Amino acid sequence: MTAATRRLWLYGLLLLLPALAVGALALGLLAREQDRLAEREQAARETRRAAVETRAR
């Protein structure tokens, strides 16, 4: 392997590794956001149900 080839591999890795790290971080953030939205949806559903029960009385 020549020096130029090694340098190209190194540059490729230097570009690939941060890109993979950013992608993994983005997926983690999306999972957290999905959980947060599910919790808010559940709370809203419970609030609506309580309001309907209160009106029905």
C-alpha cells in the first residue's frame, strides 16, 4: 500500500466516523422525542377522558 493510498483511507475514515457518530446521535434523539410525544399523547388522552366524564355527570 502506497503512502497516497494510506492517506486516502485515513481521510475516508476521518469523514466516515464522525458521520456515523452524528447519525447514531440523531437516531437516539429521535427515539427520545418519540417517547416524549407518546407520553404527552397519553396525558392528553387521560385529560380528555376526565373532561368527558366530568361533563357526563
